[in-house]
Amino acid sequence: MTSLSFYGGVGKIGGNKILLEDKGTRILLDFGMNFEEQASYFTEFMPPRKFSSIKDLIALGMLPDLKGIYRRDYCKHNGLNYSERNSVDGVLISHAHLDHLGYVHFLRRDIPVHVSPESKAIMSLFDTVGGGAYNDFCKFNPSFIFIPKKRSDGVKRRTARDGLEERVVNDFSFNKPFKIGNLEVTPYRVDHSLPGAAGFVINTSIGNVIYTGDLRFHGRHKDWSDYFVEKAAESEPVCMLSEGTRIKDSSARTEGYVEKQSTKLIKDKKGVVIANFPIRDTDRLLTFYKTAVSNNRSLVIESRQALLLDLLRLEGVTELPASDDEFIKIFFPRKGWGLIGRTGVPEEQVARDYKSWEKEYLNQSNVVTAGDISKNQGKYVVFMNYFQLNNLLDIQPVPGSVHIRSICEPFSEEMELDEKRINNWLRKFNLYPQNKIHASGHASGNHLFKMVESINPKLLIPIHTEFPELYKEVHKKVKLVNEGKKYQL
Ligand SMILES: [Zn+2]
Ligand SMILES: [Zn+2]
């Protein structure tokens, strides 16, 4: 018997959690967080309660009610009788966006997580710098445990300082099949807005099942997605789980378009260029790097991005600039006491404003401060997202400065509010209006339809889309599935 059960990512964008069962082997395809769902109950000021998180999220329908998958420290503390033997053979992660990875935090650490080397680098970035709502992706911090005090009687709460454990994370090689239980999985590279994204051909006892993950055909590496489609078609699949984020959208602006337009826009500009793009989208980072270099400027990135470039380099990624490249600068904003850039302050006092991983970069010769940028505005393209706009108070952009918005449009009320705030900052500092130059991480409707026609699966199950029924226009056997239900293949 081969079956699929859906616990997220059905009829909505993101939060994929799919259980594939085949003759005694059980694997999860992604274990992500749906942002809209999360935001419909929680806010920054009322986050999930850590002491009861698994129980609460199951009660709210955000985590599946499955035994034998959740971490034992939480189960025990949450009073959940779920801690018997591990009940799945592995988790297959398509890529390291949080809507595919975010809830891995809640899984037992002995469930092997299979990821690409690049995804592993991003998981370890999350563990080091935070940024995901939940971490413990590679390292694992056992929680809610009392341990004896060292120097006196009594107990204390165990913390990360008492030692971290390791999650079982296996990195796969692209194009090379590997086994999880009875299943043979072949991962292929696909082009998406984050390094290391994969699509899978999964060989089951009844034939091949395709899982596309998220993908596009208009990025820097259309060839990767094309090759995946070719291999998926060759496998003559019995079933295909296909993303359909932009199924209604026909525009397919390319990464090349972003590079060309932004290069043209900043030519001859005298002031600073502020660019906002997804922080872990290294393809976009490369685009703005090229834009900067061809205009004789340097690209200024955050220390988090410098660390990401270094981690990816360790995993063998060579097409990206190194963190100490001559056209890369690392921005250290003023934080804490705000001592950076002040003269006469002891170095160790300046360093105290930053976290230990940040300090590693503080002495690198390409570090710049807001003062440095302010003095030489025509020399820089500065990455700056919404949360860093207060640095404009120190940079003081001169007339002739520009802002490039290279992220998606707001799609919720909350984002609209943020948008107003962003525009207030930009108006104040010679940066209004925003210049919108963006290319999506997801394939257009036309490309998705072409993909489905080429692969021609016996059965198509649309996921990661609000309009699954639209696939019926191009495929004769489309199954619309419901969350929480099990489907025999
Ligand atoms: Zn996604
Ligand atoms: Zn994605």
C-alpha cells in the first residue's frame, strides 16, 4: 500500500508537511510553517508558549497529531504521551525556506533529516544567528531538564551552556540516488530564490512519485529546473506533487532583468543606493554585487550574509563572492552602546555591542560603519531590509540617493502597515519613492503548465497554491486533496 497524507500546504502557500507511506517505510516531505496560519493566532507580542508549544500547535491545527515524531523533551514537559519509538524513517527537506523547514525544530533529533549541503549551511546559519522563529536545526538544545548544581545541593535548569546535542542531518548529493527505508530518492537541483533547492524523484513500490518543492524557470539557473523536468518525465511518474504558487500569474521577469534595470537606474547617481532583497537569496545578492561592481561601487552586506557566504563556500559553492572580496563590505551598525566608529574607545568595549559570532567579522579589513557610508555615498550599494532602516539616521542619504525594492509586494494587512512605515523613513531621507525591481522565486503559470505537460504524471496533486483547481485546465487527472486526510495511490 502506498499513500500520501497531507498536514499542511494544501490550498495555501507554504507550510508543506506531507507523509508518504510505502510498505512500512514512512517519510515526511518537508515540515514547514505556514506564515498566515501562524499570524492568524500569534503576534510578535503573543508568540506560542514554549512550555506547551507542541500541545498548543496541535490544538490549533498547526502541527499534525502524529505519534512518535516529536521531540521527547517537549513531549514530556507538555504532558504528551507521544514519546514512544521514532515512527518515521526520515524527513526530506526540499529547501531551507521556513515554510518548508520551520517546524523541524519540533521533531525528534534521531529522525534523519535529509537536505542538500546548501540547506544544511542555512540551517546552521539559523542556529548561529537566530532568524527563524524556532531553531535547533542542526544543533539540538535539550529543554525543560533539571540537572544537579555543581557546587551546591539542589537542581538548576539545563541551558545551552551545559552542552548541545546534534540532530541527525544527512546531506545528499544532487543527481545521486539514496535510500530511506525501502524508498529510493533522487534529488535534483531546481532554481529557486535560495541556494540548494531540490526537486525529488521518489521510487516507491508502485512507481515514481515526483515532489517539485518550490521552483522557477526564469532565474540564473533555468537549466537546473529544465534538467529536473527532463528526469521527472523520464521516470514516468504515477503521481506528482506540484507547487502552484503563481499559477494565476503570467509574468516571468528574470534575474537578468533585475540586474539590467538596477544597473541602469543607479548609473550616474551621486548618492547612496539602498537595496532591499530577501536576506538569504544569494542569487539576488550576486545580482546586486554585479550591479554594484559595474557601477564602480561596493556591495555592503550584513554580517549574517557574510557568514552565509562563508558557510556556503565551505559546502563547495564557488560562484558567489567571498566575504572578504574586494567589492564586498560588511556593515556593522551601531548597537547597544553604539560605540563603533567612535575614536578613543577601547576595542574590547566596541566589541561588547555585538554577539560572539559577529565579533569574528569585526576585525575584518572590509568592515564599514554608517559613518564610512555617509562620507562616501557614491561608493556603495547597501543591503538594508525593513528592520535596519533606522541606520538612515546615521547615514543621512544626500539628494541623488535611491532605494531599490527587490522583494515581493505586500500580501497582508500587516505588511501594508509595514509598507507605510517604510515609506515614512524613505520620505524623510531622500529615498522616496521605492524603485520596484523584482523577479519572483516561483514559476509563472505558463511555465508551470508547460512543466506538467512535459512530465505528464498519471495523477497530479497541486500543493503550495491557493488555486489548485486551475491545473485542471492542462491535465486530465488532477486530485484536489484536503488537509488531515490520507489518500491511497
Ligand atoms: Zn514555499
Ligand atoms: Zn521556497
